[in-house]
Amino acid sequence: MALNATIHKVELQVSDMDRHYYASHALTLARHPSETAERLMVRLLAFALYAHERLEFGKGLSDEDEPALWRKAYTDEIELWIDVGQPDEARIRKACGRARQVVVISYGGNAAELWWNKVGTALGRHGNLTVLDIPAGTVAELAALLQRGMRLQALVQDGQLQLMNESDAVAVDPLRRMDAAELIS
């Protein structure tokens, strides 16, 4: 018998001082049985960092042709493609060809460092690619916030994010490994 996804409901209030974006989002995240709490929270972190009314979660681990999150224009053109983890170089190259802007948010401590050492040079030729790395300790703190129902506030300022619930706060200061030539809002 196949295991079902676990559903997480999130009320996310985003105050992004960098992009002057302020909105509330009612999100439903499906956690695939093979997805870790850390990966789910990094997907939520990615949403908070790039929040937009048209940003949506992809089908996730079950679909290789979709990113973790994406934003499409009304014409169905992919404006923003966001992957989390350590995708292979071919997947990133394909994403850079399909989307106006691509973001990879890596995490995993030493594994993320090894991944970057392997693919970093090859990724340098993609002008529409941004690569961020979330420290392992921060990812563990994010995973500790995980509940089936969450009410969170995200404050983004100067590239840093503060994710808070009623009792805890996690400061996220992503390491910018690579910045795209132009970020879209």
C-alpha cells in the first residue's frame, strides 16, 4: 500500500522590505512520504524569500519536469524557477533555458559544499541563475518550527529573513554563492 502525502496548512504573513512586498498567503504544502522536514521547510523558506501572488509550489518530488516552486506569467511563460537541494548541472542548465530567472537554494551542510565544488564552475556561465546556501544549523532550526498547522511571519530585509511563529524565531542569512545579473520582482 502506497503512503499518502502529509498535508501542512500554513498562514504566512510576508513583509519583504527589500522588494516592498507585503501580503498574507494561505498555503497548503503536501509533504511526500520521502520528503524530509528540512526540505519541506526550505521550500517554505523559498516561498517567503520570493513571495508573489502567482508563486506556486510545483508537484515536487513526483515530477522531474517541475521545480519546487515557480511563477508563471499570464502567457504561461516561466518567470521564476526555484529548486531546492543539490540538483544536477543538467537540470539547472535546462531550467536556465526555460525560465527567465532561476534560483537554487541548497542546504545540507557538507553535502551542499561538495555539490557546489562539483558544479559551481559550470554554473558560472548562466547569467539568469542565483544560488543560495542555507547553513545546516539554520535548516535544523527551521525544521523545529514544522507543524501540521502553522501561523508564521516572515520579515525580509537586506537579503536576510526572520521567520517567526508565536514563540520562536529563526534568523536566516543565506550564503550567496552566485547572483543573477538581474532579479525580477
